[in-house]
Amino acid sequence: MNFENILVENNEGILQITIDRPTKLNALNKATIEELHVAFEDAKEDEDVKVIILTGSGEKAFVAGADISEFSDYSPKEGKALAAEGQAKLFDFIANFSKPVIAAVNGFALGGGLELAMAAHFRIASDNAKMGLPEVSLGLIPGYGGTQRLPQLVGKGRAMEMIMTAGMIDANQALQYNLVNHVVSQEELLDFAEKLAGKIMRNSLVAISSAIKAVNANYETGVNGFETEINEFGSCFGTADFEEGTSAFLNKRKADFPGN
Ligand code: COA
């Protein structure tokens, strides 16, 4: 598939996916969501992709939300389908992705943009970043997982305040709220993300994929995360990565994980 709204570049196992509609502040229209879905599907199958960094084009925005111009005349039925499809194709898809996904938030992350960043496994931000869920100012609520993921990350009271006021917080406040893990300058952002990706890639990616499942299990209704952890822990013992990791440690050498 030829992408028109995103850029995809693999740099030694680190796949950078850039949402590329800078004149619309990278707003997520349906075509962009579809392309992102395809890019993530491809990345899942591609053995040369180890870690994914998700960012926005230009200096102003990560993603300024879902594309408002596309849904302004939707009916309740169409609105419901928009949220359901978006969550299945992109937001939940990323949250449950088997390879690590880092959001490098390089400017406005609003509405669907913040929801996209929150679907990633963790976030880093540039110091000019601004984050918020402004949907109630449009007569809407967040529909791409924001009412669920924001309280998980920042706590219920802060999430309620952010959603009700439709206000934006800056990068440092987002750091205080645990919404992002690190704040760096815009020039440093991608290098910083790549360094973190490099650190991750030195470990067993097979084990990391089990860890993602176990951590996510904590947030699934009706699932006992401790049990998921026990099962995933057990499965690790059957992997070549486990054999290599433990033998490398015992032989005082660096592990070279066959699964990576
Ligand atoms: N959907 C569609 N288009 C959007 C958009 C969105 N979510 N966010 C920005 N754009 C477009 C603007 O319409 C404008 O397009 P135009 O030049 O063709 O008129 C362009 O991106 C630049 O945005 P602009 O508003 O002129 O930039 P600004 O610096 O004055 O303001 C924001 C920046 C982020 C504060 C402002 O764009 C904004 O409030 N966007 C909407 C945020 C939002 O409510 N998101 C949740 C959607 S559910």
C-alpha cells in the first residue's frame, strides 16, 4: 500500500511511523487511521521491525485530534461505528501490539491525538507539547479510549478535571501527572526515543511481548492479571531466548537473543 498520510521508515529495527498531515496538524481522518492500521499490521509480520516510534510531522503537532470536518454531520449510529471501528483498528490494536510502541509527542496531542499517544505502551514528550481531551467543547466525549486510558494513567480525579474542563496541560504538568515518562527538547525528542528503543532491543523481545500481555491483563475486565503473568512466565521457560539469556548470564557474556 502506498501511504499518503503517514511516513514509515525502518532504521535498524526501529520503525518510525510519522503521521504526516502537518497543514491539518496531523488530524486523524479515516484514511490516516486506515493507513496506520496497515502500517502496524505490516510491522507485526515484519521480522526486521523490533520497536516502533510513533510521532507527528512538523514542529507544531503530534496529532490535534480526530478530523472534525469528517464527522460533523454524523448520526448517533455513525458516531458509534466511528468509535468502535477506530478502537478496534488502531487504538486497542496498538495497546495490545506485541512489539513495543513508544509515542514521541512533539506538540499538540489533543482528543484522538492524546488517545493515540495513550494507546502506545509509553510516552515521551517535547517541552512544547500540549495535551488534552477537548471533546466536551464540541458536544462530544472522547471516543477512542480516552475515558478509560486517561484515568488509568493520571487517576480518576485528574482525568475527570481534564475531560470536564476540556483544557490543555503542558509537558511538565503531563510529566507530573505520569502521563509522559520524560520531557526533552524538541530537537532531542527522536534521538531520545531511539536511545530508549535501542535499550529495549538489547533485551529479549519474545519476553517483552509476554510482559506487554501480562501488564495489559491488569486492565482487562474479567481477566486475572496475576494468572496471565503466571502463564506468560511459564511460557518463557520454553523459549530459546530464555536458554540464551540464562546461559549468557551464567557464562558471563552478553546475550545474543535468537528471537530478536
Ligand atoms: N480536525 C480537523 N482539522 C483540524 C483539527 C482537527 N482536529 N485540528 C486542526 N485542524 C486544522 C485547522 O482546521 C486548520 O486548517 P485550515 O488551515 O484548513 O483552516 C489547521 O489544522 C491549522 O489549525 P489552526 O486551528 O489554524 O491552528 P492554531 O494554531 O490556531 O490552533 C489548535 C491549534 C490545536 C488549538 C486548534 O487547531 C484546535 O483547537 N484544534 C482542534 C482540537 C480538537 O478539538 N481536537 C479534538 C477533536 S475530537
